[in-house]
Amino acid sequence: MDLDISASPDYRSWLADLKTRFRRVQLKAAVSVNTALLQFYWELGAEIVAKQAHHAWGSGFLEKLSRDLMQAFPGVKGFSKRNLEHIRRWHSFWSHAPSIAKQPASQLFAIPWWHHVTVVSKCRSHAEAWYYVQQTQAHGWSRAVLTHQIESGLWQREGQAITNFAQTLPPSQSDLATQLLKDPYLFDFLSLTPEHTERELERALIDHITQFLLELGAGFAYMGRQVPLQVGEREFFLDLLFYHARLHCYVVVELKTVDFEPEFAGKLNFYLKAVDQQLRGEQDAPTIGLLLCKSKDRLVAEYALSDIQKPLGLATYALSHTLPEALRDQLPSIEALQAELAVGLDEDAG
């Protein structure tokens, strides 16, 4: 049976101190509220763990604490029993990560509270969680985008594309370029039949350019589709052309709806040469190519890229009809996409 902790001098004293400290937090300037609030939550989490370890206050402790704090601060939603449990779990999670705990508090406290709840509830390791904290801080992800990135396994996919960057780019450029590519790319915002063509895939990606850019990652700027290049007496067309703000270079994306074949790399190498000659400016870094194929044999791909002189990466893509919960209400329905695609195909036919 739970004890009546209201009579405990230690509890009453601690509760009074909590009230005083939280009132100070409320008086902080708006720009620093998030950091101040998280600092308060961090200390509260540590104290909850300590109090439960040293006092026989029973299972009703958090419920009692919640009622008392909510009575003192009726307009504050952060003192529900559920949120107190989140606070305890968040502190316990990070306090058991010694290497990360040594990082500046400003980094850990740099993202909103409910982003932290999402990270701790969905990540399996401290390294994975810290990756998403840093990425959220760097790119300003909303909670919905953060949830989508975790559920799509971005941490596991980043830097997994096969590339020849180490042989074709300076070390600083090579490391960044490798990190920016992933494998596979998940186009779970599309609805295409298994027999979709390259043109259908290309059109669908551009029709949903916002989601496509989110999947490509930060820094990509869309320049065009079917971009013409005149070489000699012939005209060639790039599937998709981007410019990357951090790499300061053009990125040519070629789409293939079949398994990778070595000749694909040779053709893309030719395109990169043409872009470097015709589009690249004096301040631009060498153009990079990305081949997106339905599947690949890794050894065949490594052989094919080994003697290519231009920087080129190879990755696969995957389609899915199952959307992450966080984005399900924000993306068009499958029926809407199918109708949109049908209209587009009719226009092409006309």
C-alpha cells in the first residue's frame, strides 16, 4: 500500500523548491525558454530517479507529484504524469551514455522537448539517438520530419551508396559527398505499378519535388529535368539535374528501373564530362553523378566504378505503399497520385 507522501518533510521541501525553480524558468526570455526548460527537465529527471531510489513513496509518487505541480501551475501542460515519465526516461537514457554526456549541454538541449521524446522512444542506441539530435539541430527538422527520418532508417542508410569518390575527389570533398549519399533511397511518397517506366518515375518524383528533396537530403537545389546537352551533332538529355549548396557542384541523377549494368556508369561518366565542359563555372567543384537503379550486384558495381574518371555514386531505390504515421495525413493519397499520374500520361500521349 502506498504511503501518504504529503506528510513527508523531504517531499514537501523538495516540492516547494521545484515550484520556485520552475517559476524562475517561466521568467526566462522567450528565446532561451527551450534550453532553460530542458535544463529544468534534466534536473527534474535526475531528482525523480534519486527520490524513487531512496524513498519508499510507492508507485503513486509520480501521480501525486503531477497533481501537485499541475495545481501550482494550472496553465502548464508539461507536468502530466505521462510527461513526468518521459522526463524520467529521457534523463535515464542519456545519463547511461557517458561519451555523449560529455558533449556540451547546449547541443543536447538545442532541439524542442517533444523532439527529444520522439528520439528516445524510437532509437535503439545512444549513437543513433545522438545522430538524430544533431541532424535535427543542423537542419531544423519538424517533429513529423524527424519521425519520418527515424522510421525510414536514415541513420542506417546514410553513406551506404557505392562510390568512387575516394579516387576522384579531394579528401574533404570526398568525405562530405560520401556522407550525403545513401542506399537505398526510399520513395514511399509515390504510388507506381511494378512495371513503371523511367519516365513515369522521373515525372512522379518531380511532381512531388518537396518530398523528393527531403529524401535526397539537405543542400540539394533542383535545376531541371530532361536538361538538354549538345555534344557535336547530337543532343543528349539529363534525367535530373541538381546543384548542391555545400559541395558547390552540379549533381546529375540518372534513373534506371532495371538492375544496374556496367554500361550505365560509362554513359553517366560521359554526361558528367559534358556538364563540366558546358555548365560548370570557375568556382564550382567537379560535377558528381548519382545512378539510381532498381537493384544491383555490389561486386559488378564496384568493378564498373573502379576505372571511371569522374566522381560517381550508385544506389538503389525502393517504393512503398505504407507511409509513416507522422506523414500519412500530410501526403496525397494513393488514389490521388494515381489520378495525377494518369492525367500526366494523357498529356504526354497528346
